[in-house]
Amino acid sequence: MLSKEVLMTLYDRLFQAYGPQKWWPAETAFEMMAGAVLTQNIAWGNVEKAIANLKQAGQLDLEAIHRLGHERLAELIRPSGYFNVKARRLKNLCAWLLSQGGLDSLQEFPTDTLRQALLSVNGIGPETADDILLYAFARPVFVIDSYTRRLLKKLTLLNVPDVDYEGLRHCFETALEPDPVMFNEYHALIVQHAKQKCTDQADCKHCLVEESITN
DNA sequence: ACCCAGGGTCATA
DNA sequence: TATGACCATGGG
């Protein structure tokens, strides 16, 4: 099992190595949500191009994307890959947001209710929903991704494949205090760490983080 | 030329 | 429930 001590030690190492990450990189909550869909299984660099296209076209907006034709939207987000799929998913998200009366109406939803509602939108799975809950609504939800699994596996903290998404999320959320600011930083740091290359030096930050954490 | 990147859905057994 | 196919661009 994952103890609070081990998880906080890992967090401290990551923070010491890389510092605050200032996530999510978006100017508005809606931009954040759109980015969460666009980044599905694609490098963030591609998403930046797609977001830039939408901004330049003056279409990075809830109502605008809802009105936009599929072909036009797909063309604007082309650099983010899977553009036909993601155009549909963005529109699904916008249609749902509008049906709820916009972003502000959702603030009052309890976290579990909001999570279920997000998951009911076709194209929003567990990770995308949790990204949105944490980074757009500041709810204390711990985001699990492939990097999280790989890191835990590498540190031999958990036999990763035998725990599903919900199980692993539950591990983090029960072991740690429900602090959205810390959860925000923790997930961002895991991603930052994953993108890091080992410099093969004696004081390599990457290696320092990955030194075994003894229970 | 190959590999993978801040997933999710759907059809099949 | 558990695999596999599919979606598709851009950087290393």
C-alpha cells in the first residue's frame, strides 16, 4: 500500500528537484477544459498549436465552438492529432456545458456529482474528467496517468497493473490530505519528471528523485 | 524510417 | 472484464 510518508517523501523530492510548475497552462477555465480534451494521448506541444489556431480565429470560446461546423473546427485543431475525434468530443463537451447553463452553474455541484456528469459526456474519460475537476474547478481529485503508474512501478511502490484507475486514485486520495493546491503541483511534477532526461551525472535530479524510497 | 506523446470509445469473446 | 482496433499530428 501507499503510505502517506512515502507519497510525501516523493512529493518533496519532486518539488525540490523541479520547483512549482504553475499548472494548468491556460488563461481561462474553458481553455483549460478544451486543452484537457486536446491533449488526450498527444504531446502538449501539439496542443499549443491547436489552441493558438483557435485563439487566432477568435473561436476559443464555449458558444463559438458550439456553433462552429465540424470541418472548420477539425481544421483548426488539426495539429493536436485525432482531429475528427477531438472535434466531436469538444462539441460534446460544449453542448453539455451549455445544457447545464454554463461553467458557473457547475461550481455548486458536489465533486462526486460533477465527476459523474463529466464522465457521462462521450469523449471524457477518467483522466480528462479528473484533469478538469482539479485544474478548472480546484477540487481535491488526484489525477492518475501513465506517468504516475510508470513512476510507482519504477520505485517498486506498487504492483501497478493489478490496480485499476479508480483503485490507484483512491490510494492517493485516502493517503493524502485533500489539498487541491498540493494535488495540482503533485501531478504536474510527475509529468515534468517524466519529461526529464537523465543527465547521467552524480547529482542528476532525475536520479535523485528515483532513489529507492524505503518504507 | 521508426517511435511515442499529459486517452477514450467501440466491437468482439 | 479484458483485449484489440482505431483515431492522426509532429518532434526526436
